[in-house]
Amino acid sequence: MIPLLDIKAQYASIKDELDTAALEVLASGEYVSGPRVEAFEARFATYCGAREAVALNSGTSALHLALLALGVEPGAEVITVAMTFVATAAAIKYANAVPVLVDVDPETWVMDPASLERAITPRTQAIIPVHLHGRLADMDAILEIAKRHGIPVIEDAAQAHGAQHAGQSAGTFGDIGCFSFYPGKNLGACGEGGAIVTNRPELAAAVRQLRDWGQAGRYNHVRHGFNYRMDGLQGALLDVKLTHLPYWTERRREVAAFYDSHLSGSGLGMPTKPRELEHVYHVYAVRSSERDRLREGLMDAGVMTGLHYPRPVHMQPAYQDLGYQAGDFPVSEQLAAEMLSLPIYPELTAQQLQRICDALLSLCEDSHAEGYAA
Ligand SMILES: *Cc1c(COP(=O)(O)O)cnc(C)c1O
């Protein structure tokens, strides 16, 4: 079986480095925060080209604290996309704000700037574009709109470590960038992890307090804070893994290029070509009106696939209180019905890639023979 991603293969490829780092932390007793986490913060800030990085215990915590650090008030509106992982909307709820959803662009699958502009009201206090699948949202257009209205921008860069536009990296376009180091992400911890990056020191300082019980010095609680610190173990392991991330990203782009060239005549809907380095291929998804049949056929052929995501936020039972209905975000809804994520990870071999493409192409031929449009 070819998995959707192979975390154990990544561990095997750098086992000695990770084992050494983990054992050092165990012996050091620095289990929460500490020098290894600080070293990782410095390295991650440099990697992103940001002034500061603040390590946290998850990407969801990063989004939550970004909203609080920016002073988003209870009852305020925060605009994000319907096509995202539920955490983006959940974090807005954590801040007691109201998620206002907009649709994505049918070509790039990220925030549609025209829909964003229409959704802005006097109550809008933040905008959260999501770099879905590792492709940067159109930050030029989004920042132009945000600046014109004086609204801060938080990037959900949980899937987009190192994606670049005009030499600038994901997370550094807006006021705060939020990252996840969930194990399956492009840079993954061996457990939970997250971070914010920012060029505004006062926002970094606020997040540092908020992650550590709102403390400004020991037992001096100046804010209603949280226990959102990063483990020492995760800091040490992430610091090791970050040195390999540029190579892993290159490999993901090679896998994507293989799919681009081998599946282009298949009749499948393909991801549109990114400009320059704006895509880091956390997910490589194709589109088909026969998605479920292809998914089953691939499973029979020993190829695992994924769905990112099968239901937009406004169609989730927990978010019915937002008051949206089926049909409100037609692009997101169609993508949810048609997108199929193919295996993508740095360790995927040429033989595995060929097997995946052969299986998928033969399933596409079957559908043409039966007179379906793929
Ligand atoms: C993974 C992810 C998150 C949440 O990150 P966690 O570390 O799992 O809390 C948020 N937004 C998006 C788009 C994600 O993919």
C-alpha cells in the first residue's frame, strides 16, 4: 500500500540526528520551553525572514493568540474562507469573535479577493487568508484591500512553510503568520506544535505572555493567559528537522512536477501552475466529478488518497449557528465534492509515483469508455 504520507520514512532518513537531539533533552530536564525551543525560534524566524518567531503548542493556538494579540474584541467579525481546515474557524470562536466566511477562487482554491472585499463591514477586525495545500493566497490583492480598510491580516500558513512570492515567505506578508507543526505538515513535530512569526515586536511580546499564563515575570499575571508553550522535546526535534526542510520542499515540488506532466492528458482537473515558488505542495489534489469512484479504484490498486476537505466549514454541523446554507459558497462546495489528494511526501520514490499515475490513468480511461466526463 502506498500511503498518503509516510512519517516513518522521514524518521528513518534522519534517525540518528533525531535520536541524539531527543536524548539530550531527556537528560537536560528542560522539558517545557527552554534553550532548545529558543534555538528553534531563532532558526525558524530566520528561515521565514521574519523578525521574530514564537513557538507554541499547536497551529490552532497560534491562530487564537494572533487574534488576541491584535486585540480582536468579543463579537467582532473575522473573515476567513469556507474551504479550510476547521481549526481556522475554531480559533475565531475561541477569541469569542464571529467567523465570516468567503468563497475561494475557482482556479487557485485560495481566498477570492473580490469576495473578501464584499464581506468587510465596520465590525471586521481581522482577515485570515489560508494558504491552502501550501499555495500562497493572493497576498498583493488581499493586503491592498486590508490596508485600504485598516484591517490587520493574519496568515494561516499551517500548510505553507517556506512558500514564497517575490522573495518573501509565507507568514511575513500580514501582521502575524501562523504555522502548525502537526506531524503531517511540511515541517512536523513528533507530537503537537505551532508558532507565530511577525515583524512587529509588540505582537511577539504579547504572544509570549499569552502562551505562558499571561505572565510578565514570574507570578505577575498581566493578561488572561493560556498554557500554550512548546515542549523542549518538540523544539529540539523541530530544530533538527528545519535544517532538512529546504530539501524536503524541493522533493515535494519534484513530486508535483511528476504529477503535472504524467496526469495532464487524463481529463482530471489539475492544480493551476503556481507563479515562481509560491507553492510548497503540502497537498497535491486533482479534481474529478467521479472523485469517489477514483478514490475507491486507487484504494483497490494499493494507493491511499485523502480529502482536503470533504465539507466546507459552513456545511459542518458545529457551524450551523453561523447561519449559512448550502449554495452560499459554490466554489468551496464543488471543490469539496471533487478534490482528491494524491500521495505526496519527500520520500516517495519514482516507482511509487509511476504506479500511482498508471493506476489513476487507467481509472480515467475506464470512465471515458463508459462515457463519463472526468
Ligand atoms: C493543521 C492546520 C491548522 C491547525 O494546526 P494544529 O497544529 O493542528 O492545531 C490550522 N489551519 C490549517 C489550514 C491547517 O492545515
